[in-house]
Amino acid sequence: MKKIPVLFIHKEDCCGCSACMAICPRQAIRMEEDEEGFFYPFLDEQKCVSCFLCEKVCPQKDSE
């Protein structure tokens, strides 16, 4: 069982910058609009290769 990155737990943990989507080498992350019009990343676990580049580039995780 592979370990999967956690992009965010609560919506306020994500600024919607899409840096995670941009850096993903497998295009496993897409930005989807919520009911309020904000965009959040969603991970396709089947495409993910667990490189964790998305977590490394995240400005929100850097500030934790």
C-alpha cells in the first residue's frame, strides 16, 4: 500500500494557488471549483506515484 500525499485537510489549509497541480509529473492533480466558486486541488490516487513534490512546493505547508 503506497503512501499518498495529503494536499489539505480543511479548505482553509489551501490557498488555491495550484502550485501542486503545476509541479505534478503525472498530472494526478486537478483544480475543481467548489459551490462558492473557489478552486481546490483534487488528487487522482491512481495516477499518483507518491513523489510528494506537491507537498514540497505548497506554500501553505511551508508555513506550518
